[in-house]
Amino acid sequence: MGSTLPLYLQIQQHLLRKINDGEWPAHHQIPPEERLARDFGVSRMTANKAIRDLVQQGYLTRQPGLGTFVTDRKAESSLVDVHNIAEEVRGRGHRYGNDVLLAEAIAADDEVALRLGVRLGTRVFHTRIVHRENGVPIQLEERFVNPRWVPDYLETDFSRHTPNEVLVAACPITDIEHVVEAIRVDSVTAEYLEIDVSLPCLSMIRRTWSGEHLISYARLIHPGDRYKLRSAVHRSNA
């Protein structure tokens, strides 16, 4: 028995199956509307609607005069702002999840003390969380928080609320520092991210302030083939 789905949805399912199975990778050119209309026995208008909807959903992009291509749907974060990673994932229409590996109080070592602006040995809060998109790890977050400014940090259920949500609620962020570099990770980190140890990764060091107070220092590691960083700057005319 044939499908009862509207014809344009049948075309969409066909296109999404090709994309999600990896048969059509990012930047692959899909068949033109005329061919899809002929293959599915529909009008060109129906094929156009199927493609147009997937363009609006971010799966495809049109390039005038060239055709329609599969988009690069790597996870993306801004270098200018700090966003809740859970909202970013859901905003792409995907499922967010995480693995809370550690939530503890520790004595700051040399690096943490320097980055967080506290004395060596100061008690600080430490969390280690793997963030997932559709079940796939996209970020390992290692975060250190000054308890003076966020005393209830460790009382959070991090399976329901991200560290970003907690920090923004406690101390509105006014200043951000980002340092980004390409790195190779060790075997433990590779295991957390479920990648081969040879895969290049993106490392971001992030420090956040609320007014004069340095609130948090985080090391964020992303698999290079699953994540990209974006920066946009508006310059007004003089």
C-alpha cells in the first residue's frame, strides 16, 4: 500500500534520508526540481515546496544560477556572545542531552588560580560535562566557578540546567574573554567525546565577568568535524 503522506512530505523524507544517512554530505548538490517532479510523478510546484521547506529548516541552501546544496549543519557557537548550549541545540530542531561527569569543590591549582583570579589553594567549584546533540558529543565543558559569587552552583541539577543557565541567573554577564586554538586531545578526552585521538579539535578558553567580578573560567573542547565558531561585527560608518 502506498504512503498516505502528502506528496511533498514524501519528497522531503526521501531527501532527508539521503542527508541523514550520509549519502549526501555537506555541500552536495541535490537533483533539480524538474527531476524530482518527474521521479515522484508530481508537479514542479510540489517539488518546489518540498525543497523550499527544507531550505527554511536549514537542511538545504539555494545558490542562484548553480542549484540547491546540502548545508553544513555543524553545531555552531558565537565568539562574541555566550549562549546556552541547550538552547542552541534545540534552536536547530535537535535533541539536547548531557553527561554530568563531575560536580565537586576542589582546591585551585596554579592554572585555575591564575585564570580565575584567586589565590593558590582557594576552594572553587568544578564541573565536567559532555554536551550532546542528538546523542552525539559536541562539547566537553570543564568549568571552574568562584563560590563567592555563585554559592549555590553545586546544588544545581545539571542534567536539567546547564552551567550557563545557572551563572546567568546568578550574575548577569557583562564581559567575556575567548581564546581559541586547534589542539590534539589525550585519550581520556577522546573517550569522552567518542572520537579517534587523532581527530583535530577546537579548544576555547572562556572567562566571564559580572561587573568587576571574575565569575567563571571554562575550557570547552569541540570535535573539529562537529563544531564551528562564528564571529560577526557590525561597523557603523564614520
